[in-house]
Amino acid sequence: MPKHEFVVGMTCTGCSDALTRVLNKLQDVKFEIDQPNNLVWIESDKDVDVLMETLKKTGKEVKYNGTK
């Protein structure tokens, strides 16, 4: 399963909590959130566009950095 890296504009733990809520709704996804560095890593076979749209549901700015 590829591991995708995203930069997400997080300013507080509420932001990372919101990301956790939307990502927990996806099936077959593992993720890590590094709030101080504004990074989110998602292990998933889902299309990157699906992952981006899910992250954007939080209202935060999202940038895809590629697979790691």
C-alpha cells in the first residue's frame, strides 16, 4: 500500500482532530498526523483525488507532496 504525504494547514489540535474524524470515515486507511509540521501521511490504495477531497472537507488548505 503506498504512503502518501500531504501538507495541511493546521493551526491547533482542533485541526488535527478534524482530520482524524474525516479520515476515520474512510475504509482501509492508515494515517499519521504531524500537527507541528503540518504533515499528514496516509497509507491507502485509494486514489489521491479521493484522499485530497476527504482532507479538504475540513476546510483546510491541502497540498500533495507525493508518495514516500
